[in-house]
Amino acid sequence: MFLSTYENKLDKKGRVSVPASFRSYLSNLGYNGVICYPSFNNSSIEACSQDRIEKISS
């Protein structure tokens, strides 16, 4: 789990970059991406893997 605060801007296509240290770690675990969504409890954005989203929806 990553617990950090980053202030970032959206690019022209509406994307935000993920910090290199996160990308490297996730890549080593075999993740090819993350799913981001507004937090239900905080004024933040949360992210997780597709597997986690499937477990949550079950």
C-alpha cells in the first residue's frame, strides 16, 4: 500500500502521471496499470489493481 500525498496537474488529455517509484514497484509485481477513483471517505483519489476492484464488486 502506498500512502503519500502528491500534487499534480492533468495533461492535455486529462491524465495524471504516477510517480516513478510507484510505477517501478508495481511493474515488478506484474501490474500493468492501476484503476483510480474518487475516495468514498476522503477528499482524495484512491487507486488499486483490477483484481482488487473485482474483489470489492463481489
